[in-house]
Amino acid sequence: MIIKIDVPQLSQKGAYFPRHWMNVTLLDNRPDDYRVHAIVSTYVRLVEASFAQYELGRIHLNVFWNTHNGIAMADYNLSGSHFESCINSMHRAILCAKKIRGSKHVPGDIKALITQKPAFLANKVAFRLRKIRDMIQHMDEMVLKGKIEMGTSFSLRTDGPEIPIEDHDQPNQTLKTIDRLTLGDQTILMSELTLWLNEMRQVADQISAYEKPNCPAD
């Protein structure tokens, strides 16, 4: 079997927002309502976390498949754990973004920072991430109660399709592409995750550029 890793690297720009943290900690350029400040800054923090967790998952996955002098199971397990954390952080970030758009306490100039409804705010996306997040937690409960059946996966796995390929030197050869996360009957493609994560970063960038009315520019 030949392995192909199709786990895209995120934007080289990363997801760090020093301007936002400078604004809210040193320049007092933050919403007057502390509840709004809390939800906005929590969103930015969770986007930062989601990016970092995805990248760590991708790095450890590549180490696992590119280690040829042994079986790097620690890296495989760490990869899955980081992707689990990424899913959880993304789910929480979506809840924050929805609250920013929908709360009566959030001023219109902040709501306007999310100018177009991105894909990650679609209800079907939020449902899929919540579903797999809930399954991760449910599996933990099943493990603790000793209710895991033989052969049942009890952690998030990286997986993908395996197809036969023509290779005259290696008959019956197959190509397996690692391009998705799976748990039970739930699947999320890595290409979907990166789309949503990059959209989340763009919204956080817009939030980071926010200037409170009558607040002098830095």
C-alpha cells in the first residue's frame, strides 16, 4: 500500500492577532460593554487555538507516516488528540461568532465586521462539528463505563479512500489517501476544515482591526 497525505497546510500567515490583544490590553480600544469584549476576545482566542491544534495534528501525522525505522504510535496518537482539540475549539468559536452576530448587546459596528455570512456559520457546518465533538465526548463516557464493543474506534482517526493502482513491478498495489477525520459514522474532510479555519481567521482579522468610536488610531 502506498500512502498519500492530503492534509493541507494552513495559511502561512497563521492565526495570531497581536493587534487585537494590543488594542484590548494596552490601548483600551475595546467595546465598552464588558460582555461584548469577552465574547469577541474569546472568539479570537479560540481561532488562535484551532489553528495551532490543526497544525500540530498535521505535523505529528506526517511524522508518523514518514517514520520508517519504527512505528511512531505516539505521533499518531498525538495527531488524533490535537485534531480532537481543534474540532472542540472550532465548535466553541462558531458559538461565539453566532453570538456576535445575534446578540442585542453587540453594537452594529462590531456585527458589521462579519460582513458576509461565511461557510463556517452555516447551520449544517455547525451541526457537523458539534456532532463529532459530542461523539468524542460520548466515546470517553463509553470507555469509562466499559461499554466499548470489540473493534469499535474510541478516538478520532485520520483516514481516507484506498484504491487499486496499476504497477507492473508491484502487482495488487493500492493507493491510500489520508484526507479526512472519522469517528463512527461521522466524517470531515481536511479540505473542509481548512476552508472553515481560514474563514475564521479572516473574521478574526476584521475584529482585530476594530476601532472603538472616538478612539484614536494606534
